Amino acid sequence: MPPDDELLTIGEVSRRSGVASSALRYYEDRGLIGSERAGSGHRRYRRRVLRRIAFIVFAQRVGLTLEEIGAELAKLPADRSPGKRDWAKLTRTWSGRIDDRIAELERLRGSLTDCIGCGCLSLDRCRLANPGDELGRAGAGPRRWVS
């Protein structure tokens, strides 16, 4: 059996990927990864699933939802492990998304000492920054740093 087709238990995949077994089962239920069943009914994963899991974890860190990740993974070849060119195609549009997250985090950092988005958290200063809870009329949750 080629190394890419080597079968691993869910525990082995969990240890090698750093992802909990429960998350692996969830990813499988969502169709993000696949497994085969051994004669005993236990899951066995092809070694190449580790790359898909790494992609899932990375994509989540970038801010993609599992639905978006599934749509991206559907673009990958099913008959082989994705290569560098395959991954490059998928991640080409992510720079803008990362830039947006950086800007959001910078806005959050700037708000930490003055106001945590005001919704209101009853800080004394909020009476000055948000008189009459004007921001509260816009709905629940943080308002100043969310674009």
C-alpha cells in the first residue's frame, strides 16, 4: 500500500493532527473528511486525510466557516492527495479576508481600554461615550468596533 493510502485509526489521526477525535467525527459527519470502516466497524482514515485536516484547522483560523471550508474542499481532487498547486488555488483569495481580520483586531485592540464595544457594560465612562445608551438602540452586542 502506498504511504498516502496507509490506514490510520481515529486515535492515530487525532494524535498526529492535534484535533480531538470528537472533532474528527464531526468533520466526517459534515462531509469534510472521509473514512473507511474496518471489519470491526471502526473508522480507518487514509494518511492523506491529515492534509485535509490541516487545511480545515488553518481555514478556521483564517475565519472560514465549515460550510465555506466544505465548498473549498469540494474543489480538490478526490483521487489523490492535493499538492502545492491545489492548495495555492484555494488560498489565493484569502489575503483580503486576512487583511479584514487584522483590521478588525486592530479596532478591537484600540477599544480595549476605553470601551469594549459598548452594549453597554455599565462602565462609568459609557455615560460620556454612549449617552442614553444610543448604541443600545442599534441592537445587542458590540457596536463601535464591528464594521
